[in-house]
Amino acid sequence: MVTTAALPGWLKPANRLLKALSRLGLQLGTIHVLSVPGRTSGRLRATPVSPLTVAGQRYLVSPLPTSDWVRNAQAAGWGMLAAGRRSRRVTLEEVTDPVLREDVLRRFPVEVPHGVPFFIRVGAVASADPDEFAAAAPGCVVFLVV
């Protein structure tokens, strides 16, 4: 099982930098900033994410099902998705269909190749092989962005 102990030490400073650059209006490739209300405080909590499109639908994925942003999104069911200074409210629907989750994860290394090292670092996969990502789907969380 993947744990947050596997998170690299550079992740928090890198996330702070990405959020600051986004607030300045810089478009950062596929990286967006997702803000979801905290489960306890209700205050918006921001984290960088990379949405991907599969069959015309947008998705967010995480190899860490117990991460704070995932648990907050599951509880709230909505968030604010920002690309640069543009932000919009979105509904976040967790995908439970195992076949659809596999399809989305299979596309991840192709659509978001810069996200592959993170999946490897936390132990979700060992390589960028799309079939390996599909096989990791039961341990990952996938949200449909509406």
C-alpha cells in the first residue's frame, strides 16, 4: 500500500512555488491548481493537479487515496479549478467503475508524462508503461471533473 511517508521532501516547497506562479497568472503546461474545502475548517485548500482528458471527459487522478486533497474532495464533492488566473467551480465525482478507472489510468502516462515520476516515487507503479498504470487503478483515486 502507498503511504504519505513515501512523499519526497521537495514536494511541499514545489507545490508552494507552483501555486504562487499560478496566482501570478502563469500557465504551467498541464498543471492546474485545485482548491477544495477542508473537511474540518471548510477553508479552501489548494494543491497542484494535472487534469487529463479521456473520451472527451476531464479527470483528476491520485495514487494516494488518503491524501488530504483526495479526502477533502470526496467529502465536499466540488472544488475550484484554476489555470493561471482563470478559475471555475467544478463538481468532482469519484469514479467507481473499475473499467473506466483502468482506462483513465492507462492514458495518464501518455497525457501527463511529467506526472509519471511522482507515481513511481510513491510506489504506485514501477515504470511509465500504460498497462502498469491500468493495473494500479484499484489503488488509485479517479475523479470525473464536471
